[in-house]
Amino acid sequence: MTLQLRVYVPPHPLIKHWLGVARDASTPPPLFKSAMVELGRWLTYEAIRDWLPTEDIMLQTPLAPCPATMVNPDVQLVVVPILRAGLALLEGAQTLLPVASVYHLGLVRNEETLAASCYLNKLPKDFNPNTRVIITDPMLATGGSIMLAMAELTQRGIDPALVRIISVVAAPPALQKLSSGYPSLTLYTAMIDEGLNSKGYIVPGLGDAGDRSFGT
Ligand code: PRP
Ligand code: URA
């Protein structure tokens, strides 16, 4: 069986709405940040609906015994936000997954070469190979940052088939790199945009997601 990167663009009206708010150049930073938090929440909702392992149990209501389906308490769930811009998406994801462990990864692109480098790595030395990982990074542009994040995770024992990426806008160069490097991955994004401009920004995109989230 040939594996192929799975890319989902959920047709949820709230995802479309908050993407519109984020794209609008007149949106001020506090509202932009709120849009990112909401996108993190709704894209995570979509990403986990068929993905969280459950178990069937019997419990006791105040009135009678009753079957119930609960999230398996043994599941190892991790969120890896790519700083800075992935932090606002993390906030939304955490409203749904408050018990997930969070491991921060600080990556930055060189503005001239567009090469990504790591300035903060809070990942543990090894992960349990059954760990499920959500990576939050709103912008997948050249793909350098997300490929670096995937390399850091797989070096530590993470299975790409157990990774779901949450992004807001994804561009073809990043999708091509992910597809050839990690075909078993799954990506949830609010939109796939046309391409990049000469400075490596996604067009139409939404500008600099980190600066707009934090008002810098
Ligand atoms: C942005 C964005 C991604 C990266 C995508 O981060 O949040 O992590 O660029 O670009 P790429 O696909 O070409 O690597 P940036 O380096 O601007 O840092 P920031 O989040 O701190 O603003
Ligand atoms: N990083 C951003 O913040 N925006 C882009 O369009 C590309 C990379």
C-alpha cells in the first residue's frame, strides 16, 4: 500500500469565519490572537473526532447502571506548539485537551535564506512510540520549519502516522516536502493557499502570524 499525506480542509463555518478575520489586514492584534485561538479550537475539534481512542465501560448514574464510552485514560497525548505563532493555536487546542502534555519548540526562519533554526527545544529525550502528537503551527510556507519539527520528533521515537498537524494556511512547497518526507502524516488546515511571494510569505496568506498574534 502506498501511503499518501492526508490533508483535510474542514468545511466548518466557524473555521471559515475566523480565517476571514485573521486574513483581514485591518484586524488589530488582540482580535487576530482571538481568531488564532478559535482556529486552534475548531481545527483541533476536527482533528481529534476520529482519532482519540475510547473505551466502553459500565458506570452507575444516580438512577441505574449505564454503558458509557470514555476517552481511554492510558492514551499518551502530546501537543507541540511551534513558537511563537503556534502558541495561540495551542491555547484553543488546550480548551479541548486540557490533560495533554505540552512540549514547546521554538523555531525561527532566517529572513534572508528562509532556513529554519531551533532556539528552544523542550522535547524529552525519548517518547513512548505510541504517543499521539498534535503540532500547532499556523503557517506552513517553505516547509522548512515543519520539516525541522518532524525531524526532532521522529528522532525521539515518534511515529509520523500518529502525528496530526494543525495549521491555518498551508502553501504547496510545504505540502510537497511533507508529502515526500512523511507520507503517513495527517494535516488539518483552514486553507491551502496559492503560493509564496519573493520573501517567502504565503499569498494571499495573513501576513506575519507571530507579529500579528503578539502585537510586535
Ligand atoms: C513562521 C511560522 C512558521 C514558519 C513557516 O514563524 O509561524 O513557523 O514561519 O515558515 P516556513 O514554512 O517557511 O518555515 P517565524 O519564523 O516567522 O517565527 P515566529 O512564529 O516567531 O514569528
Ligand atoms: N510565516 C508567517 O508568519 N507568514 C507567512 O506568510 C510565512 C511564514
